[in-house]
Amino acid sequence: MKMKDEVLIVGAGPAGLGCAVALHACGVRARVLDGAGVGAAFAAWPRQMRLLTPSFHSGNFGCVDLNAVTPDTSPADFLHTQHPDGREYARYLHALAAHYEIEVETPVRVTRVVPLNSGGFSLETSAGMRDARFVIWAAGEFATPDFGGIQGAGLCRHASRVADWDEVAAEGKSFAVVGGYESGIDAAIHLMERGKEVVVLSRGEPWAMDDPDPSRSLSPRTRDRLRAALLEAPGRVRFFKNANITRVERHEEGYRLFNDEGTAFACPTAPLLCTGFHSALEAAPVRGLWEMRDGQPLLSEAADESTLHPGLFYSGPSLRHRGMLFCFIYKFRARFGIVARAIAQRMGLEWEVPLAKWRELGFMLEDLSCCAECQCAVEAEPEVQPEVLPYAAVVAV
Ligand SMILES: Cc1cc2nc3c(=O)[nH]c(=O)nc-3n(C[C@H](O)[C@H](O)[C@H](O)COP(=O)(O)OP(=O)(O)OC[C@H]3O[C@@H](n4cnc5c(N)ncnc54)[C@H](O)[C@@H]3O)c2cc1C
């Protein structure tokens, strides 16, 4: 059956572009479709937000910049900064797409991916139907915030919808942040720096997690910023653990947040939800196209491919293998070469030599044992933690 395209990639973020360049190395010209443009998710980040992962160029010594999407580029070298903000990182992605002449069609929103009985896929898009033999779903998570199942979440503001922390800070003197992982602490720091009183309410006590996997504990950059804010910021923060917020209501003087036992906490400004994102594999256009195991979408270890519909691949931060979250660029890029190899092989193309550099520099991770063994030889030093109160101690109304 003749397809219009051999390979369609949905999403022109780091995952989609990285896979496109790896395929390009093997002689495959993949077409990338994006509903909003190259690097659109990064361009929509709050103005003050920066990558947590540091950029540093040292490619000659075999250490690729942690935020690079290909083995031979570096955001640090391109942007001359260590922690690019969203707009800067989007510029790096634009430069990459231009340099490798990646064909990006935009704005083209994919609304449904339909596997064909005869093999291949048909894509319903805002620009009509597209057919392809292989599809790489690289649509990211940023467009699908998770509101934490909170009733009345519509009254709140999800942190990913903040354009500028100066504008948020102008709304009042005190704020409630729901969620205590990276984006919750980031929100608290921005508000403290602007002289605000902040209450962080979280299930468990995520800010105190000490785990050798940086996907499960606060990044060094966030810890540095929090320490500095606790010492120097004009504002103040209080941490409340075991706060399972389930409901938010409007109240004449502001808002009320309720936990699962109905204890209410009053806040004068719209609560900030830092409750994460839905998996890209649960997005409507591809829902149901992955086998589910233990409540999680399953991808093949051999090629990050749907086990139900061969030829449909995934690349990006929702990737998981053996319990390991591939949610940073340096993690999910480690599989670009794997996806490219699977497609090149099936097209009968040479991949060994074209992808040699990708394998050598960590962009073609075959041995997933790193997912099971994440230990540092030397134990972490104990750290002084900020004062934390149980939710029951919140001033109830
Ligand atoms: C707030 C936040 C901070 C992060 N900070 C870091 C960090 O410091 N370091 C790090 O390594 N990682 C970080 N990550 C994780 C990861 O880098 C990002 O999630 C990254 O953007 C993932 O790349 P991606 O290409 O999968 O998705 P995205 O960059 O989100 O790109 C997806 C693209 O797909 C397009 N798209 C979506 N749906 C469709 C559709 N249906 N049809 C057509 N196009 C579509 C979008 O317009 C977008 O351009 C962060 C993530 C978030 C959300």
C-alpha cells in the first residue's frame, strides 16, 4: 500500500526533533506535524522559568550537554547560558530544525491516530487526513495539565498557565500552593522573592525526598534556590505535609481549600495548582492504542513501540521502563537511536554506522539495567530541612 509519508512525527519539541534528526542520520526524511509550532511548549513557559538541568558544553570530552537533543549540539554553546529559559530553549530547537532541514508542518493538530488493517496509520488532522507507515507520538505533556482530581479546580490556576510571576504576585499578599514537587517549590520561591506569604500544601512530604534518581527528588538547582530564598527572600513560606486537598470553593473573602477529612483552609487568592501533567500516552488521539499493565501504558523495551500496534512509537517524558521515569531530556533522548534504528531496519536501511555516534554518546541506550540500579557509592550528606507542619496544624476556618 502506498503511503503519503513513510514516517510522521507528532510534536516538534525536543523528542520529536531528536527522533527526526536520528532518522535523518539514517537517510529517512520524517515529516513533523505540530499544532502550535517548533518548541511551542517551551515558548509558553512562565517568563521566569528556567530548565532545572544545567547546560555545559564539553562534547570533545565525550560529555554531551544534558539539555542537548543531538550528540553534536549544545544549548550552552548556542545560547551562552547554563539554565536556559523556555524562550531561549525554543530558539535552540528552531536552530536545530533549520540546521538539519527538518520538515515541520505547522499549525497541524492531530486529533486521532487510526491503525489501518492493511498496516500503517491514518491521522486525522486539522489539515486533513495523513497516512504513514510509521508514527512517532512525541506530543509532550505540557498541553494536558493534571488538576489532581480536585473538585472546583476551575477556580484555581495551574502553574503551567502562569505567564509571568510578577502578574500573579500583583494579585495579593498571600498564596496557597498545592503540590510540593519541582513546580510547587518553584512557584513558592517566585512568590517569596516578590515578598509574599506562601503556604505549600502537599500530599506526603515530597520536598524531603532523598533519592539518587533526580526524577524522584528535588533537583540541586531547586534546593539551591530554596535555601537562598529561605535565607534572603523578603517573603515567607510555610510547608504543610499530608495535605490531601480534594475540593476548592469560592468564599466571600477568597477561597477555601478542603482536605479529604473536610478540614478547611482559607486563602485570599486563587490557589495555585502544581499538580503535574497527564501522561502523553493518555492523550485523546492515541488513547487505547497502548497495552495497559498495572495501570500504566506498556511500551516495548526493544523499541519504545506499542505492543498492540507495531509501527506506533513513543518518544518523550512519559516514557517508563522497569519503574524508571524518563522525564528529563537527558533520559528520554537516550532512546532516540533505538526508535530510529527500529524504523531504519524495517525500511531496509543501514543504521549501524549512521547511528554509531548516537550509541557512543548515550543516545541509543539498549541496556535498561540502569533503570533497576540507581545507587550512588557515597551516601548523601544529611540536609537541614525547612520546618514542616502536619496539615492538621493549618489554621482552619
Ligand atoms: C514545567 C516543566 C519543566 C521541565 N523542566 C525540565 C528540565 O529542566 N529539564 C529537562 O530535561 N526536562 C524538563 N522537563 C521535562 C521535558 O523536558 C519537557 O516535558 C519537554 O518539553 C518534553 O519534550 P517533548 O518533545 O516530549 O514535548 P513538548 O516540548 O511538550 O513538545 C510537544 C509538541 O507537540 C505539540 N503537540 C501536542 N499535541 C499535539 C497534537 N495533538 N497535534 C500536533 N501537535 C501536538 C505541541 O504543540 C508541542 O510543540 C520539564 C517539563 C515541564 C512540564
